Amino acid sequence: MTEAYCVKCKAKRDMKGEKEVTMKNGKKAKTGTCSVCGTKMFKIGG
């Protein structure tokens, strides 16, 4: 599991259901949901 900042919880949380994506500029990133509240999360440089 990847750790990312959750805006709703205002803390670093584990990301569940994470997928690796490529942004428009070609850099890698990961997207998923917060394991506590279910809010969408995004982490650049995964």
C-alpha cells in the first residue's frame, strides 16, 4: 500500500484500490481512495 495525504482527514493515510497512471506530461502517478473515509487520493511520482 502507498501512503498519501488525504485532504479530508488532513493526515497521511494508506491508499486502497490504487492504480498507476501517466499524467499528460509523461510523469507517473498513483490514484486511489482513502482507507478511512473513502475520498479520492492522488500521489505524483509513484
